[in-house]
Amino acid sequence: MSQTNYRNDLTLNEKVLMAIVRAAENFKRTHSTIFKQYGLSFPQYNILRVLESSHKGQNKISTVGKIMLVPGANMTGLAKRLEQKGFIVRRPDPADERVTLLKITPKGKQTLARIKDRKDTNIEQILEDFTLEDKTALLDKIKQLIAATAGVNESVP
């Protein structure tokens, strides 16, 4: 085994959090490859999924951004590119023209349907050694972690 100049001095807490980040990055990388074949980036795919799950396939751009934790300026660029490719339409909210609504198009829905089987198979492979109880417990712990990390920056001087 080759020697390196690296000495892992992470605490157990840091190792746990870094492992979660690495798992998420691996997941994103694997799935980005799938989405790219359909002309989508990972965040663009997620926008389509949020819209697909929204009432009448539409939602405010600000709401989609909040769900995805994406800043407004980034959402605008992502939405413009999705619209240019025909996956969504953007239009002003009739109730408030300052608000932009995003709506998934039939092309967007069809693309999600084409991606679904491959994405689901991939996720099943990733989690094949986890029981239902394992997945439920892990999800509960990750939700706890999300809640614990949500306000950390606000309390640090």
C-alpha cells in the first residue's frame, strides 16, 4: 500500500457528517449521469420533480427554490434553461405579476416518465441491503440531523 502525507484527524462527529456528504455526492454523481442523457442537470431534474408533485403541475419559482434550497438568482437561470428546452413554461402569476409561476410541460412529464425506471432501479440497488426498518430509522435520523443543522449558522457569531 502506498504511503501518503495525509493523516485523518477528523473527530467521530466529523467523520459521520463527512460520510453523509460523500454518500450524497456519490448519489448526485450517479444520477446526474442518467439525467444528462435526457438533457437535464441534477437541479433541473429536481425542479421538474417538484413541479410534477405540485398542484396542477405548477408552483411559484420562489417556493420551488425554497423546497430545493436554491437561491433565487440560481433558480432564474435554471428555469430559463428548462424553458428553452421545452420542459417548463414560465409566466407571471395573474394574482401578482411580480411573482413568476413555473409549470411543467407535457415534454417535462414525458421525460420524467422515461427517467423513472432507470432512476428507481439505481436507487433500489443502492438501498438493496437496507430493510424497511433500516430505511425508516435512517430517514428519521437524517431528518433529526437536518433540523439540528438548519439553525447552526444563525447561532454562530
